[in-house]
Amino acid sequence: MRVGAVLGVAGTVFVAVKYGYRNGVGFLAGAGLSILNFHGLRRVVEGLSPDQKAGFRASPLFWALRYFIFFGVGYAIVKLLEISLMPILAGLFVAAAAILVEILFELTHGK
């Protein structure tokens, strides 16, 4: 997920320069949550394979708690650090943007 990290850092720098450092921190937090969520989903999907060593199986309790934790982190960022919600929401799209960049790269340079 190197593309996601690059997009997250580039987006953070852009948002910080254009809208201020607080919004940059919010974007970085959203991007971090996005990449963390993608990584967790990837590991769960790998756990669905017949080979048990590939990933891990997650219980429904894990899924519910994970999104409550993400919500709690977002709430704390907005309320305690007084950062706007919009940069956090924009940062949450970093993983989707990274996937689109990877698709476009494979379509143009794939073998």
C-alpha cells in the first residue's frame, strides 16, 4: 500500500499548505484510518482462503468493535483537537484513490 502512503503524505502536505496545519492533521488522520482499514480488510480476505496461515479469521464482534473504535478516534479528533470533519472524511478516501491509481497503472503498464 505504498501508493496509499504516498497519496496520504502528498494530500496532507497540500491540505496543510492550502487550508492550515490543523486540517492537514485531520487529513493525515483520515488517511491513516483509511489505510489501516484497507489493511485489516485485506488480512480478513486472506483468512478466507483454505490455507489458514494466509490471514486470520475475524469474529463479528471484531467487525463491530473495529468500526466503533474508528468512530471514536474520529470523534476525538473532531471534538478534542477541534479539527474540521471535512479533511478527515477526505482522508478516508485515500485507500480508494490508491486502488484506482494501481488499476490505472496496471492497465497502462501491465504485462
